[in-house]
Amino acid sequence: MMKSSNDILQLVNDFLAKLPYNRQPKSLYDPVEYVLSLGGKRIRPVLMLMGYNLWRKDPESILMPAVGLETYHNYTLLHDDLMDNADMRRGQQTVHRRWDANKAILSGDSMLVLAYQRMQQVPADKLPAVLDIFTETALEIGEGQEYDMSFETRNDVTEAEYIEMIRLKTSVLLACALKIGALLADAPQEDANRLYRFGEQVGLAFQLQDDLLDVYGDPKVFGKAIGGDITSNKKTYMLINAHNRANAEQSAELDRWILAKEFDRAEKVAAVTRLYDEIGIRQLCEEKINYYFQLASKTLDEVNVPDERKTQLRAYMDELLHRNK
């Protein structure tokens, strides 16, 4: 019997809640425990266990490396929050706000090492392959973050560059989760590679959806104020395409808002959203999201296991597509 994403999420959360932190000084590990206790969707460990579950019936046997991936993901968020000077994460104070920047750097570093310690708790014959893909992915995520930061000072970022940046920053970790699950389940190499591509495609759709929800989401459901990307002039799929498709008048207005040092937040968000509406950016973004989901669906078709085994993974993909937060 294949486990549903909710069953697997429950396994992950129960396992995380029971993980001991016995090392000293406790003050170094308190922020690690804090960050991992804030919840979240746990998409990466869920995908690893669901990937494994396509071939094997005991996904609970790989909870430690799955939680290693979640530890790594949360380490990147901890340092991202520090770089972005963000106040809140999942409705709670970020680590550098609750403690301070030095603590965020040091506890984050320890989290990265813990992620490796947890990830390497796999059968010895699987360890080289697992560490290879995990390490390559970790390097790519740093590269994606660097691109993201360098885009802030550029006004000529292309759509292709943006897609590559989010592939590195977001998609490869979903892809890595699925592939490691497949490798640990002794899946054929070509199926492990297909699951990797599937994860990449889902990840691209997921990140584009984040861009969309930041502008068009419901703040009560989305969990944070709408328009954060607009306020900070973040180079998103939306903004890049608005620039590319705007007429002279729209372009001038967009530039005026982007260059404004002093502005009323609500006014800027409303004005830029109105420009997006005029230029047809919402529809463009929705079409791109659907394009990647269709691609992902086709890739999953090619994975060589009976269709009924893929039902739960498909249902989870649909859940991610139709989310509103």
C-alpha cells in the first residue's frame, strides 16, 4: 500500500520532534531546534520518502537522510533570512531577530554539518552516490543564491537567466530529494534520473507559483503580506516579463516605481499590480506554471513502475499546483 503525502508528512514531523540535541553548548543548538520546529510543508523529505515508496514499502526506514535534507533546506533559509534582513519566517521571528546575526551564522553553519551527518546515515554501499548528488546540489543552491543576489543590481536579466536561477535555487533540491529516495530503494538508474527531471520541473512550477502568489495571493491564506517582491524590486518572472512586454508609457511608469527611493508601500504594490494586469502578466505566468506541470506529468509517466504506484505522487503534485500559500 502506497502511503499518502499526509501519512508521510506525519512520519517526518513525528521523527523531527523526537530528534535529540545532546551536544553542548546547548545555546548553539537551540536555534537549530527552533528553526526545525517551525513546521512548513516539508516538501523535500516528503518527496524523498515518496520517491523511495515507488519501489519499497518501508519509507520510514530512510527518515534520517530525509530529515538531513530538511535540515539542509532550513539552514539555507536561516542564512537567506539573514542576507535579506527578514523579520519573520512562518509567522515567527527569524533567528537573527530572536538571537543575533552571529548566532544565525554559527548555528546555520552547524546546521549544515548536521545535515551531512544525518544524510550519511544510509547503507555503506549507497553512501558515495548519495553524498555525490547531495554535495553537487548544495553547490548548485549556493550558485543560485549568488545569481539571485547579483540580479538585484541588474536591469537586463532575461527570462532564461531567471529560470536557470530558480532551477538552481529551488528545483534541484526537490530533484535531489526524489533521486536519493530512488537510489536508496535500488531503483534503476534511468528511473532515478527521470525522477530527478520530474523534481526539477515541479520545482520550476512551484517557484513560479510563489512569484504569482506574492502578487495575487490572499494575504490571510498566504501567511505574509502580499507584494513583498514588488516592494523590494525583486527580479521575478513577473517583473522581467513586464519589462520585456511593456509599451513606452508602461515602461516609464514601471521604472519610476522601481527607482523611487521614497514611496507608500500599498500605493506601489497597487500600481505595479495594475501594470501587470494591463500587460497580461498573470496569464503569462499561469501558462508557464502549467507548462512545467504538464512536462512533469509526462516525465512521471515515463518512470517504469505500475501507474497505481504513482497515484500518491501525482496527487501530491496536484496539491502543490493548486496551493494558495
